[in-house]
Amino acid sequence: MAELNGKVAIVTGATRGIGRAIAEALAEAGIQVTVTSRKQADCEEAAAAIAERTGTRALGIACDVRDATSCAQLVERTVGELGRLDILVNNAGIGAFAPVADMSVDTWDAVIGTNLDGPFYCTHAALPHLKKIGEAWVINIGSLAGKNAFPNGAAYNASKFGLIGFSEALMQEVRYDGIRVSCIMPGSVATEFSHPSGSTDGEWRVQAGDIARIVMDLLATPARTLASRIEVRPSQPPRK
């Protein structure tokens, strides 16, 4: 995708953290972007800030990715207002950490619904439009927790292990439709998600902007080449 100006992207979970950094990077490259999270006010505020900063059109559309109808409406509104869809970034995610014996069914459903059902619902709705483009992308933001299980992480691990499987199966299904599928798997990232109660400082951690740069590098990759799974970790974490 050599020419990015005028393309259209949807980024879920895009009002803060990794998603916000990705949406800003896309807009800086001239890609019109739909910013989405569950609260309409947050979406509108983020979209307005991105548009003012970059000069590129940005929409703010609320979407609960756990709901298939909401995801379908997100895609249809984006295409209706921006005219097309070239890039889908499935970034929305939540974490809940507790022993299986102590985890409620509602908590399990929320994690799986957001982290695994959401990418399916959004992708399912987006595919008919992406197939029209001929050179499109689905980029799923996973986690190194998708290959490294840990105690109290059953729900989160299951969702991210599943996202890798979903990504790699989808990649094989749509590669001849001109759609490339990549799964980016960050480790310790300096965001509120990774460190909800502590500081996100520490230059050793991966930064949200680093993940955005990887997304932009993917989009610059020649059409003949696909980086399908990208593991990202701090290069020099504190010594144990």
C-alpha cells in the first residue's frame, strides 16, 4: 500500500493508549480514520483532537465490540460517511486477572467478548468492503500472553491465544482476496491498560507509539510480503 493518503481505517479501542497512538499515526499519513470505543463523548473528543492535529478527517463512533449489531453499524457508518474501508485495526481489549475458581461468569464473558468476539464481529462486517479494495489490511493487536500462559490469567490468556488462531486462519482464508492479516503481540507496554494502578513511566517499556510505528511499517510493506505474526518486547527490561 504505497499510497496511503485518502485511505480509510477503523481503529477499535482508539480513544487512548495503543489504539489512540495508532489512530493518530494513520491520520498523520493522510488516512481518514474512525475512532471508536464504548462512550460516544470519548470518541468525539478523540476524533476532534486527531483531526485538528493532523488535518485529516476523523470520525468518532461509539461501538461495543461485544455486540455484533454494534460492530456492523460501525462498519456501515464508516463506509457510508467516508466512502470505503481499507484498514481494520482490532485493538479494543480488556484484562481481568483472578484464579478460575474465583472468576465470575460475567467477567469471563466480558474478557472473551471484548478480546475475541469483538475482532470476529468487526472483521466479519468489514470483509465485504475490504474485498472490494484489492489491497487491504486486518491488523489484530494481540499480546505475548497469547503464547505465554500465567496463573490468574486464564480468561486473558484464552482470549489472546484465540486471537492468534483467529488471525492465522483468517490470513489463509483471505490472502487471495488481496487482504493481508497481521497479529501484533506486544509485551510490557507503558499504557494505563498494562499498569492501571501504577506509573507508566520507565523508558525500558515499549511505548504506545512504538506499536503505532510497527503498524505504519506494515502498511509500507510491499504487497508480495506479509509479516503475519509480530512479537514485540522491551529490548532491555530490568535485570532480574
